[in-house]
Amino acid sequence: MSMRPRNLGERMVYFAMMGITYAILLVVVYIIADVVIGGIGTISWEFLTGSPRKSGEEGGIWPVIVGTFYLVIGTLAVALPLGMSGAIYLSEYARQGRMTRLIRLAIVTLAGIPSVVLGLFGLGLFVIFLGFGASILSGSLTLACMILPTIIVASEESLRSIPQSFREGSLALGATKWETIRRNVLPYAIPGMLTGSILGVGRAAGETAPILLTVAAFFLPSLPTSIYDQCMALPYHLYILATQLPDMTKARPMQYGTALVLISVVLGFNIAAIVIRSYFRRKYRW
């Protein structure tokens, strides 16, 4: 039950915050509605399963969807175990002191680095120094570095929310540290850990700058067959359609159609996070 403020000052603050909230909501609704209205007419079976033609002005985006899928799977395979393991160590094993504070500061700093800088980092380390070349492997590793802070912070906060009595009771009964974490902590913390991880991957699916420098190709005649191949991706394809084609008016339906598919992919990750969180919350109650 909400309580409305009584005096004038509180009312002004209340209505100001409410106005800002609804203004943000209206902007989001407008953006989504604009993309849906502009792109819904382009969505068809041919568009989703065909290959681009005439530099993307015609045809479909199937190779683009497949390339995005490969990048997301690769990013998830690298970032998920590393991020969750790091969060478990920082929350459950590491001695809380100056070193852990420095590590957390480094993680927060990494989260604030612009994606184009991380793209340059991936270009220098994975593409050139390690010799992976412009490939799915280089792109996935770069995107994994980008979302690691999100996964670590979300996972650590979820672990911290579990009452200390869950750990103390298990240890008092003779369980080891890892048994306590695995049986009495992780089942209850996993909803928040997975939610943060999936939202981070959803962000990675929409990034352009990191893949522009490490993996993305303008056009490929065939689908990638190895992690050392380049691939097409939705964000980069949309960038090309919006900036590099000579006739922007003719390409506008393709632009909106690609944007609608990209928004649907990101929205799908968000919905998956909500479903997984709801499932585990119903399964493990405390």
C-alpha cells in the first residue's frame, strides 16, 4: 500500500520522481513502437531464413542471426563459469581486506570501460598477440571480458543475500566448506546469479564496437564452420545498413526489420532471466 506525502515539499519531490519515471517509460515505449511499426512489415520467412543480397538492401538475415547465436554461446561459455567462480571466491573464500577491496574496485572500473576500448583490447590481445585472428573465438573472448563485471557483481550480491545461518548450520553438522556452498548456498543464490548473467549476455548480443574490431564481417558467402572463422552479427549488420549504403531510403525496411530482430533477441534474454528466476524462487523458498 503506497503512502502519498502530505507536506508541499514532499509532494513536489514525489510528483517530480513520478514524472521522470513515466517520461522514461514513454521514451522506451516510443522507441519499441517505432521499431515494431517500421519493421513488422519486413519480417517474413524469407527475411529470417534467406541470405543478404545487394549489400544487404535485399534478401534475408539468416547468416547474421546464426553468427549472433555463435557469439552469444561462445560468450556465455567463457563468461558464465569465470564470473560465477570469481563471485564465489570473493564472497565465500577470500579474506576480506585491502586486497579484496582492490579487486572489487578493479571489477567496478572494468564495468565502466567503454566498449570500443574493450574492442581495442581484444584486437591487441586476442586477434594480434595470441594469433586468433578476426574470429568467433576472439569476439567471444572480448565480449566475455566486457560482461564479466556484470556477472561477478550480480552473483556476489546474490550470494551475500543468503543468511549466514545457512552456512553456520551446515558447518556445525560437519559439512565441508564446498559442501555447504553447493547444498546450502548456491541453490538459493542461483536465481540472482543466472539473472545477472543472462542480462549481461543480452547486453553483449547488442554490442557493435567490440565485434567490429575482432570478428564481424560485412558479408560472408557461407556460414562459419569453426571458432576461428569470422561471422556476421546483428549489431554490425544494422550499423552497415544504417551508415554505409548509398540509398538509405531503399534500405530503411531492412534497417527496421534487422533492428526488430535484434530487439527481440535481447528481449528474449530478459524474458529468459525472469522465467529462470521465477522457477528457482518457487523451487527454493527460505
